[in-house]
Amino acid sequence: MTRSASSPSRKRPRTRVVPLAKVPTRRLWIVFLILCTGLVGLVGRMAWLQLVQTDALESRARRLQTQTSATLGQRRPIVDRTGRLVAMDEVRFRLWAHPRYFNLPGDAPDLVRPPEDVVELLATPLAQPAPQLLEELGQRRSGVKLAEGLDPETAERIRSLGISGLDLEAYPQRVYPQGDLFANVVGFLNDERVPQAGLEQSRNGELLRHEQSRRLRRGADGTPLPDDLSPGAFYGDDLRLQLTLDARLQELAVKALAAQVGKWKAKKGAAIVMDATNGELLVLASTPTYDPNRYWRFSPARFREWSVQDLYEPGSTFKPINLALALQEKAISPTDRVNDVGQLTIGGWPINNHDKEAHGLVDFATVLQVSSNVGMVQAMRRLDNNTYWDWMNRLGIDRRPDTDLPGAVAGQLKTKEQFITHPIEPATTAFGQGFSLTPLKLVQLHGVLANGGRLVSPHITRGFRSGDALAPAAEPGGTPLLTPEVTRTVMVWMESVVEKGSGKGVKTPGYRIGGKTGTAQKALNGIYLPGAKICSFVATLPVEDPRYVVLVVVDEPQGAHAYGSTVAVPVAKQIIDALLIVEKITPSKPAELNKAMTS
């Protein structure tokens, strides 16, 4: 029998529902344990970080948040007595290139430009051909030094190009605006900024600016957080080392000296001007010299100041000092005379006058005027040899002068036994030979005659001053050696040399000037060199109130007519003329000055 369509359909299978209470508890425990384990691990990790690694993490965070600035090693400026810059630090830049990051303004951030595009832009500000710059880059991808010593203006032009992959590194560079004018005094720094000579070396510690590396924390937004900074971290100074030298006089002296050394084909020359009241040097010039901005182009032999470091026999320029010693000991009197017979024999050695002539019975002013060697020997014979040597020792001939000049050396003096037992020693010392000293020492000793008998310390610095303030001149001082009466007598005798003798070349209408020329044999290792001479001239002015000592020394001028009067006097004349103007020295004899101006 067939079922009809309306017959009931098949029964659907039923889904079995398991009650929650009947879910296996083991699964729940597994999930619970996993969650608890994770929670315990998280708490443990937090405890480890907070309790155990606190210091390490804090230190790491500070390193990330702190910026440390390195010191640049900047140096203080040096100025002359009027404030004119002699040495200074200027900012310079090194240009580093990293071709792997080359990108121009407007480029997509991930675009790397070829080096050819960049060197075309750099060629103009660097003043170098693009192919040359491209060759320097080569195939290197980073850290290529393209230029050094760029001035701030050039660096700003490069920075304005906006080229990614270029790095401008700032550094200080020592610059000497006066060029070779003060090279012999100031010295220089090498490429590593290590001082090599002069004041840069002798006063290196004082010339370094006060600088400290700073550690500056920053917040997440870049806000500076200046905590934990040591006192003085932001302190800077504007101190400057002021010299006693005058750039105006120094420039004139250097030019006059160089011209005369060239004219006479001499080896070298030096000029010194000292204020005898306090020992300040207004001029310390020498030639040949060098440019400290380009020191590598010159021989290292030029880096030393020979007027402070080289010894020579002063010759006749020492005669006024000898006469002062004899006067001080009353071995001679101002009115005495000596018999210049033209030639003497002392201990088997002949002693002659430079002109080979006898001048007869002469006073001491005439002895200096004609520069009589025989007359000087006759005068100094009256001084006991023991006392004579004691005075030479007291003057400090064989001791280093008390000075701030770097490299100053002591002179050479025979032992007392040699001086006393060999009659030729005091005889040659009488006319300035047989011992040696530096030009600086001779100026110091003539300063004793100028200032009334005091031994002052020659120096070239006045100390450090802040900003534009200038240090005042040092107060008069010194160690008393001679009486003022003695020095005044010798000054009058020296004035006669300028009025009537070999110093006529420095005569200036209206001014009283004393002086003494010298033409000494040159010795090397105790042996006199044939034909080698050292010509010099020392002057003191004004005689009525002596203050300034001027010394010019020229080493080995060539020619038959090379003497102190022909070689050194013309240089001294130019220096004295400038000194009268710069120091505003009033005329000594107005009547004579008016007569000269109207004639």
C-alpha cells in the first residue's frame, strides 16, 4: 500500500545538551593556572625591574635623555698695550660628506642623489672644480672630509643649500691678525693646537679659557632639564692677555730693521725699547722672522727670539756701565782724566784703539766719544779686580734675567779666579769683551743708568683683563744698585757721544739724547771669527729725565764701512723719532727747537 504525500516525515536527530556543572573541571584548572602563571611572571618581572634593575635602567635612561657637550679648547685673546688684537680664536668648519644620504630639498625622503648632483652645488661655495670634488669622494659612501678651515660665511652658504648628507663640524682656529709682527714674542699653535713657541707655550695654562663639558638632560618633548650640573658649567670668561708692546712702534722697528739688515747683507738684527722706570718693553723686534699663520713654510730656526736667547760680546756699548761701576766705587771721579797712548800690552796681549790712534790726556766724556779702548783700560785699572768681578756678578751677568720672556738665558762670565789671576780678563772686560750676555740683558743694565740706579725686571705682559678694559702700566720699582749722582754723571757723558761723537746720527732738534755705539768682534766658542762683527747702538732719552732705553743690534753686517754708527744708528733714529710722537715726549730744549724750526 502506497503512503500518501501527507504522511508524516522522518524524525530529526536531537542534540544532547550537557549541563555546565558537568564540564570537566580539569580544563578550567588548566586555564586558571596559565593565567596565574602569566600574572605571577608579570608581577615578578615588574618587581625585578623596579627593585633589582632600578639603577641600571635609570642610568640607561639618563644616557638616552642626556646630551654631553665636549669642550673646544678655546684660548684667550692676546692684545698689545693699546688693545689691538695680536692673537685670537676664530670659528672654522670642516665639511664632511656622506654620499649614502645625499638628498636635495624637494626630493622624496627615500631618494638618494648621485654625487654628481651634489658636487655641482658645492663647487661654487668651496671654490673648487666639481670634478676635483667628485674625485675626492671616490667610491666611499660615508665620512669623506671635503674641506677644512672654512670661515663662518662659507659654512652658512653651504648650510643654506639644504643638502642632506653634509655635516659641518665647528672648531676653533688660532689666528694672528698682526702676521709676523709679534711672531718672535707670541709664538704659534700647530695643527693639533699644541703651543710650539713664545707666550703661547710659556703661558699655555693661563691662555686656555675656562671650559667644562656639560651634561644637559632633556624631557620627552625636548625641554632642557638642567639638573645635576656642576657649579660654573655655564660660566665663560672674556679675559685677554695684555702685552706691554706697542704694535705701532713694533711695526716701524721691524720694517726699519729688515731694511738695514738687507742693505748690509747681515745675518740678523734685533731692536728693543724699554721703559726704564718699570721694565716694560715697548718694542721687541727681530729679523728675519716668520708668519705664525703659515709657520710650516719657515725654518724652525726662526721660531726662537735671539735677542733673548743668543749671547754676544757687547763691546763699546758696555763702556758706560763700566765707568758707572768705577764712579760708584770712587775709583775715578767725574773730573779725572786718563792718558790714551793708543796701544797697551797687558799680560803679553796687545790692546789697541779701533782707529789705531792715541788721543792723549782725555776726560771720560771724550773716552766715550772716541770709544777709546786704551782709555777704558786705564780707567778700570783703578778699580780693584776683586771688586770689579764682584760688581759684574752683582749685575747678574751670569744669571738669567728676571723676566716673563720665554727662553731667556744667562750670560757667561769668567770665574773670579780667572778674572783675578789673568790681567787680560779685566782689561778686555773694560771695553766690553771677554764675557757675553743677551741684548735683553744689556738693555736691563742700561736701564740702571737711565732710572737712577735701579735694576728693573724687563717684561712684556701686563696681565689679564676682562672685556675692553686695559691694564695700567706697572709701578716704578727695582733693586737699587747705583746712586743717582753716578748715573746722572754717566748720562751727561753719553749725551756728549750724541752731540759730538759717533752717535750724531740720532740727534733730534729740541731733545737731549744720550747714546753709545759699539762695533765688537764676534766670537764663536771662545774664538774670534775673522772679519765678523756685531754692530750696535744704545740710546737713552730724554737725558734730563731719562725714561726710555733703545737698543739696536745687527749681527755680521758686510762691508768695510760697517760700524755701529753706520749700521745700527739709522735704525735707532727711526725708532726714536716714532717714540717721541707715540709717547708724546715734550722737547727738552724749546729754544733750540724753535731755532731749528725757523732755520
